[in-house]
Amino acid sequence: MGIYGRHFCLPACLPSPTEPDHPPHRSCFPFRVAPPRSLHLAAMMPDLPFLPFCTLLGSLGLGCVAFVGAWCQHWRGGFAWDGSARMFNWHPVLMVTGMVVLYGAAALVYRLPPAWRGPKLPWKMLHSTLALTAFILAVLGLVAVFNFHNASGTPNMYSLHSWLGLATILLFSCQWVAGFSAFLLPYAPTWLRALYKPIHIFFGSTILMLSMASCVSGINEKLFFSLKNGTASVPYKLLPPEAVFANILGLLIILFVVLVLCALANPSWKRPEADSLDTHQPLLGAEH
Ligand code: HEM
């Protein structure tokens, strides 16, 4: 199927009960209007069906959680909530689960084909709930590492990882509050929502990339701390099985994030905006 047929005759142009005589969508008439800029990107993207891709992403996300859990359980002594090194182990697990896997899932909510039809509000609620859950897990992850540091007399916030990680969480909290206020509360005017939406999308991807960088730097740092020359039976530079395992975890996280970003960038998986009548429907406002 040609590019135009595949990307621009999706549900946007099917008869809609709410918009039977809709004005021509730009996308309905590929040969009468100039193609949008994103078409060039569309032509470069592989022609993959979304749902199998999503299943792959889901398995990869579960794989990341399983790997980080297995690392902490098998090599780092398991879990506790008592200020010990076993409390620290919650930090990587909660961060990877919240800031990478759940956050990535939240970012993809509007790419699900069922989200293209009907009211947008339930999908907005799902998006913000997943993001809020990710945020709560991240805060618990921070509590775990700060408690561990305080209990063991280790200074706080000295490493590049800690600066980058905290900056990521702060940006994420601003993003959530701004998104909730603009898109779910009824007070923001429509023009402000339209102005803010591309900014929200840009920072959404940026925060995911920063989370990936935080995780990779954290894994690296933890391996250097734990597999130091002299204290570990096999030091990091001799690549013990733990290091191989944690290095693979880092690669899985990178692969997951790259695939989420690919899915977000693929124009043929985007919700056709012309069809979403309630793009600006707030949580507390009247339903149109
Ligand atoms: C988005 C993900 C992550 C964020 C936002 C994050 C954030 C932070 C922050 C703010 C600290 C400083 C705590 C303090 O100073 O008391 C910290 C410490 C630490 N984190 Fe993470 N982290 C993340 C993922 C990870 C992962 C996956 C690991 C892997 C083991 C990890 C390992 C560490 C280690 C070893 C420390 C203690 C040393 C230090 O302060 O740099 N982090 N993290």
C-alpha cells in the first residue's frame, strides 16, 4: 500500500456519528493538498503494525522489571525497608518500574487505536494516572536511597547520577502538574492548551530520555561501588556474571526507551487530531 493510502485514510475519514459532514481533513485528500512535513518521516519508518509492536514493548518492559528485581534479589541481598543496603535495593527497582516502564506506557496511551475513537477523557485519565503512579514509585525510590544514605552516614547528592536523577524527577513533577492543570482542569483557556500541548509532548520525550540516562548512570555507579577491586571476589573489570547481567539490564532499558521514542515519532500511529472533538475536554468541565 502506498504511503498516502496507508497513513491518511485511517478512521479520521470514516463517517463519524458526531461529525457526519465534516470539512475535508487535510489527510483525506492526499493528492489535493501538500503533504504535511511529517510525511517524510512516515516514509522512512518501517511499516509495522502497532499492536504487535506494543506487545514487544510490553514484554521488554516486563523484562526490565524482572532483570532489575533479579539483580537486586540474587546478587545484592534482596529487599527490606530498614535503612540497610537491602533498603537501597528498592531504589533501582522502583526507578526502573516507575520512571521507565510505567512512564513509557503512559506516553504511549494516545497511540492505542481504541483511543482514537470516542471521548478522549478516559484516555487522558489513564495517561495521567499512569504518570502519577510512576511519580509515586519514583518518590518511594528516592525515599529508599536517601534513608539508606542517612542511616549509613553517606553524604547525599554528590554524584552526577544523583544530580541528573533529581533534575529528572523535578522536571517530571512540573510536567505532571502543568499537564493536569492545562488538560484536565477546566480553567485553562483553549488557546493556552493548544500552545502548551507541543511543549508537553517535547518534555514528555525529554524526561523519558533523562530517565534512561539516570538509570544507565545509576547501574554503572552501583557496579563500580559493589564490584570494587579488593572487596569483590571478582572485580568489575574482570566481568563477573553480575556485571554481565546488570550491563544487559542497561541495554534492555535503552532498547525499551528507544522503541518507545520510535513509536511516539511514527506519524501513522498518531491519533488523527481532526477526529478528536474533545481534544480540549477538561476533567471538571461540561461534556460536549
Ligand atoms: C530515573 C531513574 C533514577 C533516578 C531519578 C535516580 C535518582 C537518584 C538520586 C536523586 C540519588 C541521590 C540520593 C542521595 O544522594 O541520597 C540516587 C542515588 C543513587 N542511585 Fe539512583 N536514580 C535512578 C535510577 C537508578 C538505578 C537504575 C540505579 C541502579 C542501581 C541507581 C543507583 C543509584 C546509586 C548507587 C545511588 C547512590 C550513589 C549516589 O548518590 O549517586 N539509580 N539516585
